[in-house]
Amino acid sequence: MKILKELAIIVGILFTAHITQYITKIPIPATVLGMIILLICLLTGIVKLEQIESVSQFFLDHLTFLFIPGGVGLIASLDLIKEQWLPILAVIILTTALVMAATGLTVQMLKGRRKEGIK
């Protein structure tokens, strides 16, 4: 019953994100919007980590299976990728560097806040 409750919370947040995205026409995918809503809920304490921990860990453990459809789509689009490989490679390198920088800065900021809170 606990797992169903955890799954219901996650699906409910995703459903809320889809409705929000549909109504507001925000140019953000509903799945990303759902992650933002979940982050806000976790930070504000509306949802506690223990309330979604088991199902979230299951999804993280099996995350690689979720990339299979994307990989198959890439293989299906191999002709297009061959024609545009240089711009695609440039975008991949640039966005990877931006994500790494944003992640590093975010972690450093959160660690700084945590140290200030401990003192």
C-alpha cells in the first residue's frame, strides 16, 4: 500500500504539471515542470522525502531502461544525424558544459547554505 501511495504522489504531481502546462502554454515540457513542482514540494515540506523514497529509488535504479526508446529513435534518425553531425556535436558539447557548470554551482551554493545552517 505504501508503494501505491508513493506512486500516486508522483503521478499526481506529473498530472498537475500536464494540466498546468496545458492551461498556461508554458514552453517547458510537462515532465520538466513536474520535476520543478516536485522540487518545490520537497523544499517547502509539502511532500516529505520519505513519502516518495521507495518509488523514486526504484526509478533511479532502472533509469537506463528509460533511455532505450531515445536510443532507438537516434538509430532510426541516423541518416539525418550523418548530415548534421557537426552542429549536433557542437550543441552537445556546449550544453554538456553548461549543465556541468550549473550543476557544480548549484551544489556549491547548497553546500554553502548547509554549512551556514550548521554553524
